[in-house]
Amino acid sequence: MDEPDGWYAVALGADIEPSTSAGTRLFGHELVVWRDAAGAVHVWEDRCPHRGMRLSFGFVRGDHIACLYHGWRYDAAGQCRFIPAHPDLAVSPMIRTRTFPCRERAGLIWVRWGSPADDAPEAAPDEAAPVSPLRSLYLDAPAARLAAALGGTGSDGLARLDLAGSPVLVAVQPLAAAASAAHIVVPAAPEAPTADLARLAAACITLRRTIEGAAP
Amino acid sequence: MSLRLYDYELDENGYKVRLALGALGLDCETVAVDMVPGAEQTRSPLIDLNPLGTLPILVDGGTVLREAEAILAYLARRYDPAGTWLPQEPAAFGETLMWLAFATRELHAASLARRAALFDHPGDGPELESRSRAAFRAMEDHIVLRGLSGAGWFAGTGPTIADLALFPAFALSRDFGIDHEAYPGLRRWSRRVRGLPGFRTMPGIPDYH
């Protein structure tokens, strides 16, 4: 599939809690999204260079992530720092995993794919504008169909959608040829009434049904 | 009190009971049954204890029970008089039973998918996978909705036996090729389940997380 350079949202920030990791995909490439104990997020290729095990199956300790297979530990730069079977070994600088630039904004975790001309998303929503996470919606539908249903995305990578009468911001993640995700946040104060969010979450399910049911 | 559980280590239904025993802090004698490949539960003497030839089986004095969900309900009613794990309040009680039914019906596809993947049981792989995904999606939608109203568990206000009955299928889903990518709400919920006092792992569920 086409893999246009750009910034892509891969998760709601709130869904990646400190000291946890999650696997995801971008254009079919497996990525691990993890947050260290201090709160910084990291997006890497989801593969331990040792035996190819997915690092998203592993565990986070402090500012390292460790592989579930043999406990090889990687620092925030993707460099292997410790091999439990060889505790005295000075680990070769060659043993490192591929990392991607990432950032958090608008309540979402974004990864830079390729070399986008502008280092967007730079524009709105304002860094300071508060958003409430609504949910990530995973669809059995191509990203193009999802994006079309949202009416296209702005230069900041976000689509503006009226969901059951309330404005929401949506970022589209192309997972694979026939799978995509919509990461949805509400531009509102964090202390927004919960009943409203629940109503919007119900509308998300209708949205998913509509898009998945639409003709390709 | 002398509890005895007839169990097979790799069986997710037995694991539900082990989770409940851990949560309730109960001692239990475990009898390891050769379910795969021996099918020991389909022959005497186990078939005399449970004529349906299934596992797990719980024996508590003169009480003999089969079906993991029934065993969970029994253990909660018998050993948790406060009603934490099987709420007394009617709505929470109803919700708990609703999700117990889900664990036996909708999630049965996940159970069959796992048996097909691990034990070469016959089964239509793609069909079972698609039904399992549909079940996980229904769980994800529910737990996301619950989360937005400030609740972290499937029924009632705290963890119940519904959470224990639903956990194994999701936690073991990679055994039959379903990743957790599409279920961030369930991922966070399963982390809460793992944090419950008395939580235990089983093969396929890492000790570390």
C-alpha cells in the first residue's frame, strides 16, 4: 500500500499508561508504542534484534523496555544496554532497534513516518487547548474510506467531525490495507460531564457501523 | 473446608476457577487431569463425577459442580459473604450474570479457536477468529463506555466474577492469533485485573508485564 510521508497518530495518549507498551501497525509495519516510568513516549519498530520477538509483548522498567523472551533491555534511544545471560558484557553499539520520532499533542501520540516536508502537525489545535480523550475506534475498513467519511483531514492531521451534535477531532491511522483506526478526542475541558462523553461513545459505534457497511 | 479442583493447567476454564480461588484467598487441592491428549475427564472415575465429561470440576464436601461460571458463582456466594464478587444489588447482580453468560456463549468461539490452534482440535479457523473478534469488540465497546463514566470493571462498581470469567479469553488471545492492537480499553482493564490481590498467571500469560 501507499505509504505517504507524514505524521500519524498511533494511540490516544491516555491509553498508553506510564510503564506500559502496546503493539500497533502503520501501513502493515509493526510498531511498539511505549511510555516510560517518567511519562515520555517512544515509538519503535516492534522487534527485538535478538530473536525478532515483538517488544510490545515485553515489559517497561524505568526508562528501559525489556524483551519478554530473554530480557534484553533497551534504553530510550533504542540501544541495548543489558543482556541478562551475560550480565558483565559491555553490549555492542550495533545491538539497537529502529526508533521513530514521536510526540504528543492534542491528546494523541504521533509518529513521524518518512521525511515529511513540513514537520507537521504544527498547526492547530493549540498545544494549550484542552482535549478529552474519547476513544480509539478500530475499523475493518481501509483508511481512505474512513478519511473520506470524515470529510478529509486538515494540515494538522486532524479531521473535524460533528458527532451527534458535538464537535470532535479525529486522526486516521492506516493500519493495513483493509484496517484503520480513528483516534477521537473532544475539544473540551477535562472535567466535561461524563454523560456527554458516553453519548459520544455510543455515536462512535454508529459511525463505525456506517463506515464498515459502506461500499468500498 | 476441603476444596478439590480437577483441572488441566492449559485449560482457560480451569484458569477462571484458579483466578477466583486466588481472589478469594482460598486453599484448594488441585488434581491434575490429563485432558490433552489423554481425555481422562471422559472416563471413569471422572465421568462418574461429571457425566458431561468436561473440566473443571469442583468438589466442596458433598457439593460437586461443573461449569466454570457456576463454580465462580458458588465460590463467591459461599466464601464471600460481603457480596463483593457476586453483588447483591439487583442491577449489578444482573449485569454480572449477563457477562457470565457472555463468557460461556460469545467467548466459546475464542475457546474453540484456542483449542484448534494449540491442541489441533477440529474447527473452522477463520470463522472462529471472526466470531472471537466480534466478541472482543463487544467487550471493548462496553469497557470503553464504562471507563467514560468512571467505572473500570464490567459490572457493578468493583471487580466481580464477571471480570474473572472474561479475562482468560482475552489474555490468551495471542495463542490463536488475535493481537491486542484493536482493544486499548481491554488492555487497560486486563492490567487492572492483573493488579488484583491474589492474581495468578498461567502458561501463555506472562509473569512480567
